[in-house]
Amino acid sequence: MKAVVSTQSTGVSTQSRGQQIEGIGTIEKLSDTHPFRVLIADTIDIDLIKQQIEHHTFDLSVKVNGIVNILLKLCSAAKVPEIRAITQLIDVVEIFKALYDAVEAIRLEIANYYLEQAKSTIRQHSIEYERTKFEQFLHKHPSGLDKTKEWIRSNKKESPLETMNQAYLQLLLSQPPSPETAVLDIGRYKKLGSQLRSLLLSSLLSLKLGTLHPGYAETPFLTSLHSTLQILAPEDPAPHRDLLFEKTVALCSEKVPGMSMATLQRVVEGCVDGVVEEKQDDPVLNLLRQRLNSYLIAVSLNRKPAPPKGFNLVEDQVVSAGENYLKLVHFNRQVYGPYYAKIIKEISS
């Protein structure tokens, strides 16, 4: 039996699909007169199906057509071709398997829809909860903002926005401050800072080594070098300083056998130590660090900047790190913003 049928329904827009999902909910909760429940009841009338089977008049293609049209009203546009293809199946087992798979996929889509709709509510409750808990902490510990005040004071700039931008960047250092308002996330900031230093090292090496020999500027070599460094030190390069130095020198020597070992070691050592020790005496490193910080600040302000120049080798990872930084900073601002505003006003008066 080949279920060749017509399916004129198409994928609906996100807005109208959302309205349908809101109106549908779960089938069990629908009233008997709800249009969607009536449609399902008419399409899958069990008593009628039994009678048709008994009288040998049951046509599976008609039922498949009806069920597919129901699914097309619920599915996303991306699922439309896959669901329409069900009507072209011949084997009964394949038809039922495809229908069950489609129903399960749509069920997950609907669940994700509801979760997405609830995100803002969940986030707001989380913000209110964190702020309430912190208020309770301050009530018991009147000096509970001393470290936060010192953190903000040490980063004071001309404007409150610049002050907080610089303060948040300081949390990414290898030895960050520990303000009370960031204590719960300080580990996340530190981990993100370590990841950024790893990306900074790969970018710095790519620029410095490229000036020594054209072979070091080749994309395959730089990609391989970066992958190796990531394996040796997937997060913080500091604990693996010697290993990173030795392996980089070895790979470079293998790539260009005639390169002066003294020159190679000097350049690689300068790069590794400059990043690990967060030195400020290398103009190229300072420029890369400045560009990275400017990018992170812009991202944290939802300005959607282009990836920073000089980080082509690790562009995707830098963008991903920026997204994580935005999440951390945005939530912290929403919870503790009122405290920061009050502190900045106090230290400015």
C-alpha cells in the first residue's frame, strides 16, 4: 500500500506557531470543544477505525494524511520536508516508526518553546533571589561590602560605566580580587581568564614567530601549534609554562631546521612568560591585550563587535569566551547594580 496523499499545509511562522502551542498545551487539558481536540478526534476516531477494519474498508493512507496534516500544524519549518515524506512511505512499520519519531521531535520542540518562554521569568526570579540573600547577608554582616568597595575604588575611572568595565576585567586576572558581590562566580571568572590567556598566547606566538620565518606564518602550522598548546594546557597556561616553552621550540625547530636556536628560544620564552606573568613591557602583547579587553567590554555592553584583530587563529574561541563573559557580567550587573551605583557615588563625593 502506497500512501500517496496531498499535504497542502506548510510550516507556520514562529509567532503563529507559538500562538498555536500556547493554545494547545497538553491534549488532556483541552476542552472537548477545542478546535484542535475536535480535529484530532475526527482524524483518529478509534471506534470508526475499528468498524472500517471489520468491514475491510480501512484506508491507512487517509489516516496518515490526516495525522501528517496535524503534525504540520505543530512542527517547525525545518521539519516540514521530513514530515511530508512520511506520506510517501510504503511499509507499514516504517510509517508508524516515522510518525512516532515525528511526534517525539515535536514534543521536544514544544517543551523547548515553553522553556524559552520561561527564561525571562526564571532569570528575574533568580536575580530577586540572589539580591534578597545578599541583603540578608549584609544585615548580619554590616561590613560585607568592604572588599567590593576596595575593588571598585581601585578601578575608578571618569565615569561609573568605565569604572565597572575595568573592574570586571580585573576579575579575569590570574590573581583576581575577591569582592563579596562576585564571590559565587569568582571561580568562573578565573577559569575564563585562564582560557583567554591561553588564546592570547597562541595569537602572540603566531605574530612573533611569523616575523622570524615565513614557514611559521603558514596556517596549517599555526593551527597545529595552537591545537598542541591547547592539549598541553587546555585552560591555564601558567602551571605548564616549561612544557609549553619546550614543545613550542621543538615544533618550530622541526618546521624550520635551520632557525637559530638562541633566537627561537628568546622569542618563544618572551611570549610564554609575557602571557603567563602578565607582563606589560611587550608592545605587541599590550596591543593584543588591549584589543581583547576592548572586545570584551563591547560584548558585555551588548554592542556585538567584530572579533578583535590579531586573533584570527582563535577567532571562534574568542567569540565563545566573549559570550560567556557577557553572561557573567550581565547577571552580576542585574543583581548588584544598585550596590555598585551607591558605592561609586560615595567614593566620588
